[in-house]
Amino acid sequence: MKKYNIIFYDCVDSTNLEAKRNSQMEDRTVFTAVTQTGGRGRLGRKWFSDENGLWMSVLLKPDISPAQCSFVTLVAGLAVCGVIENSGIKWPNDIVLGSKKVCGILTEMSSSAEKLNYIVCGIGINLNNESFPDELSNIATSLYLETGGKTDREMFLNRFLSEFEFYYSRFVENGFSCLADEYRKKCITLGKDVTIIRGDNSYPAIAVDINENGELIVETENGTETVLSGEVSVRGIFGYV
Ligand code: ADP
């Protein structure tokens, strides 16, 4: 397996920000912290990161176009699913266990028009939380809450990196299409009635497929629509999943 250089911090504002501040470092450097004071989700949302989780960001410098960057979120999702038995992927960037979110993924990049400088893929996994703040208790879960066992952070990290390398190297060599079938199998969003939330606008749809570009295909009352990751949130009609 290619070598991952892992840097451990006690506390940072956000491992993604720390990775970006150190983007001159080599490909496959991992920034991990026991806690984050300003963990972030998509669209400026906050990510709760106390000392019970694994918060890490992987700095990547693949020879791919900026347009392919969003696949890295899907690749990381497959890798987390490879470590957490019975988990599924809520397209595009959450890993679900039971019916709640056990992991979130936030992929960011720096590029010029055609050339990618680097990708930072942030992965946050709730490992040993016995409870969550009230506002998250309907959405979030931890490996401990679902399995009753505590997980060693470093052991999980090593298992994750070996799964990540498996999927990531295939993606970089052959493109996402060779992983698309496996992604579809793990994707719990498919076949579900969902609500597409686009800014202030939301409407019902049925999620029917993931295309070769990793985009979600939905049927709405106005016909078939392609939903790009990053621009919408998908919710089940009765709740988070
Ligand atoms: P979305 O669910 O739309 O994909 P994000 O990927 O941006 O949202 O994740 C941010 C959201 O995740 C927050 O608004 C909050 O609802 C939830 N959240 C925050 N921290 C955690 C956590 N540690 N575990 C699970 N869910 C969390």
C-alpha cells in the first residue's frame, strides 16, 4: 500500500483548514485531531466534533481534472462503508448506520480553470459518543450507540486508510465507472421518496439512479432530473434518511 504520512493534533479549528494551510506537503498526508473547535459541514454548516470521534483530512494530489474532484467524496464513502459493517451511503456524503448519520464527508479542492492543485477530503466519524446534543439526537449516531462497543481511534484510522487506498487507487487509475456498481449497491438513497432542498426551494422526488458521473437521478412531477452533489440536500420524507 502507498504510504500515508499521518500527523496527529490534539485540537485544531478544522482538519480541512489545517490541511489547506499545509497544502505544500506531500500527496496522501493525513491531518487528524482529537477535537475540532470549528468542524464544518457543507454549505457553511457546523460539524460537531468532541473527543469521541475520528476527525481527519486527507491531502491528495492526483492527476485528474477539477471536474472529477467530487468523486473523491464517493470514494471516501465506499471506504468508510468498508470499515463499518452494515452501514450505507446517503448520497452523496453521509454514512448511515441504523437510520442515523455516523459519518460525514466534506471534500474541497484548489484549482485553476483546468489544473487541479490539491484536494482535501475531510472525514468525520462518530466513534464512542454515548449521546449527542439535543439538536443532533434525531440525526446523529455513533458506532458505540449502534454496536455497544468502543472503538480505538488509531485502529479505525489504519483500517480506513487501507480501504481508502483500495478504492482511491482504482478510481485514479480507471475512473469512477469501475466503482459505480458498488456505490449503487451501498447507496441507501436509491428507490426512496426524497425531498430535494435547493436553497429556499424544496420539492418531492423519487431517487432512481446514480449515473456514471456520480450524480443522482431523480423523478419529479416535472420529469427526470439530474442532481449534482454540493448543490442540494436530500432528505427522506419522514426524516433524515
Ligand atoms: P447534509 O446532511 O445536508 O449533507 P452536511 O453534510 O453539511 O449536511 O453536514 C452538516 C450537518 O450534519 C449539520 O447541519 C448537522 O445537522 C449534522 N451534524 C453535525 N455534526 C454531526 C455529527 N458529529 N454527526 C452527525 N451529524 C452531524
